[in-house]
Amino acid sequence: MKFRELTSCIVETNRAGEVAFRTQEYKERKSFQLFALVCGLFIYSLFGFLDAVVGGPETATLLTLRFAVALPVLILLTTLFARTTHYNAARTLLSLYMLVAGGSIAAMIGATSGVLQFCYPIGVMVVICFGAGFCGQDFRQGLLVNILLVLAAWGALHVSEAPLWIMASSLGFLSSAVLIMAVASATNEVLARARFAALQEAREASSRATDLYHTSLESNHAMGQFLATVSHELRTPLNAIIGFAEVIDLQIFGPVGDERYVGYVKDIQHSGRHLAHLIEDIIDYSKAEFGEMRLVSAEYPLRRSVEDAIRMCEGVSERREQSLDFDPYPGDVDIIHTGDETRIRQAVINVIGNAIKFTQTGGRIGVAVGLDAQGNAVIDVSDNGPGIPQDALERVRQPFARVDDAYRTDTQGLGLGLSIVEKVMAVHGGTLDIRSTPGQGCRIRLVLPAGQIATAPAM
């Protein structure tokens, strides 16, 4: 994977992870809190039986406070909580829920006498513990609400002239409940802050990855522009050097005198053409890397294009005493490909050139073209050279990659050949497959999709 693709993947992964983390956390917490509120409504309603059983003459007042005043407000707060999407607003609704529930019970304390004055403070204690342990109130809001509930319960006991022992025991229970609430809320707050810190760290990592991604894009673009500019600037004087060297070699304006000059001129031509080839590779790679490779699509016979590529490589293979054979797949049809013939032919030349370059003197290179079982056009280039180590099969696809072995003592090039081939195949919707057995040879397969292929009777 290229660097900018990797950084882009990191950015998208971090962003998606952050959104998923926040969404999942909020949904889980809110679902549990909503469930707790519904359970609280049920428990609060269930305590109405206590009003009816032990209320006596005060039953009507207690039931009115519970079901006519408090319960509708609690249902409204629960509905608002279920509909809100803002986290802080939801926590405020939780605190209001607890304040209404506990406040109504404090009002019942003030409306009762006798043994009921001891029963109802326990209800306030349940509300305090329930709000802290199950609903996850905000620590500061929860502490304020519960202090208010304790004060309201104490005031109600005082108004109802409860005996001192009831007031002392009730306030003791309530104080214990507030302590439990404080510990539970503080724990929830610490966990929430830890989650928030993790979220912030993920956000910062995403921001750094985004910056790194844009920096890498700018660097890659600047590098591509630099390579393209330098290549173009080199190509113009280089063509002049090659042209003038050819004029001297042909001795168009008369003999050059010493024959050694002729040899030097041939070396200049050879080196110049080699450098021109490298420059063309750099330009092609830069265009492909930045999506500027333009295709001129037309129908053409694929076999003819492959044969042209073989003829262009025969001179080099003959100098290395290698056999370069064309082995078409059996069949009596011509394969017609719709694509950029020049690009495909150059890709085939690159692959054959690699096979010649990395196969020992006297070796064999075979080229085949045909259709596979799925109707795709297939171009195979195989050799009996040293092959490519298994751990290097992916690396040779990368730009500027080189693999050393005992036979490659005179190889030249930048290592862009297969990278350019892969990009040419990609823009055609095709693939590049490399298989090798070290010590026995290598086979490179170019596959063009069936959608671009037609057949015609062989001529």
C-alpha cells in the first residue's frame, strides 16, 4: 500500500472509529438510563400500595401527590429524555427526574404523621441511591439535588412535628444514602472522564493523521512535478546529443578520421538512448501516479501488438544469445482488444525486457497470448532464469524496487518497469500476476478483462 493510501486509510479509520465510539457509547448509556427511568416509574407507582394500605385518613392526599402531581411530571421528563439527543440536556433531565421524585416523597412526609413519618424517608433514600447508582447523574448536579432532598425531608419532618428519634434516624439513613450517592457518582464521573480522554486522544490522533496525509499528498505532488519537470528539461538536450551523435556516426559531413571516434560516438548513442528510456519511464510513472495517464482507446488485434513488441526486443535477446519464442495459445480466432494499443504494447515490452535483462546468457524467454476460461485476454511472458524469491514477489511491484541475485551483474534501470505495467493494466481494468520458482524461472501474466475483448476469424 502506498504511503498516501495508508495515511488516508488511517484518517478514515480514526474518524469512523471516533464516530462509532461516541455513537455506541451514547446509545448504550442512554438505553440503560432510559430503562432505569422506566423501572423507576414502575417502582414509584408500586409504592402507591403503601399509601393505600397504611395511609388511613391521609391516603387521598398521598395518592394525589404521587399519581396526580408527581407521576405525570416524571412521565413527561422520561419522554423528554427519550427524545433528546444532547448529552448534557439528558443529564439535566435525569437530575430533574430525581428532584421531582424525591421532592414528592418529601411532601408526603410533611403530610403524614405517626409511623408513616419513619417509612417515607426510606423512599427518599431509595431515590437518592437509585439516581446515583443506576442513572449516572452528573456528579455536581446529583450532589446538589440530593442535598436539597435531604433538606426537604428534614424540613418536612420538622413541619409534621416528628419525634426526635424519627428525625435522627431518618437523617442518618439519608446521610448514608448521600454518601453512597457521592461515591457512585464520583466513580461514574471518573469513568466518563477516562472515556472522554480516550476520545480526545483518538481525535488528536485523527487530526495528526489528517495533517500527515495532506503533507504526504503535497510532498508526493511536489516530487512528481519535480521529476516531470526535470525529465522534460533533460529530454530536450538529450535528443540533440543523440541526434548529433548519429550524424557523426553516419559521417554525413565527411569522415571523422580516427576510427576510435566512431566507437565513442556509438557509445554516446547507446548511453543516450538508455538515459532517454529512463526519462520516459519517469515521465510515464509520474503521469500514472497522479492519474494523468490518458488512454486513446480503439480496437486492435492483440496478437499483432504482442508480435510487434517481440520484434522490438529481439535485438537485445540476440546479443545475449537468448531465444525469444512466440507461443500463441491454440485456437483459430484473432483477439480484438478495445484499449490503448501503445500503452499495452509498451507494457508487454517492459515485461519482455525484464525477462531478457534478468535471464542468464543462453536462456529462453517465451511469450504467449490467448483467452482463458472466463474469456479474458491473457499475455504470458515466461523465462528459465533464476526467478524471484517468494518474499520479494510483492516488493518488485513497487517503484524503484530492485532484487539482487547472482545473475544480475549487468542490469540497468530504475526499477520502474513493473510499476508502470501494473498501472497500465489497472487503468484498463486488468491485472498483473507474478509467479516464480527460484532457480527455475518466472512467469508474468497480463490479464485484460473479457468486457474489452472481441474475437474475429483468424486471417
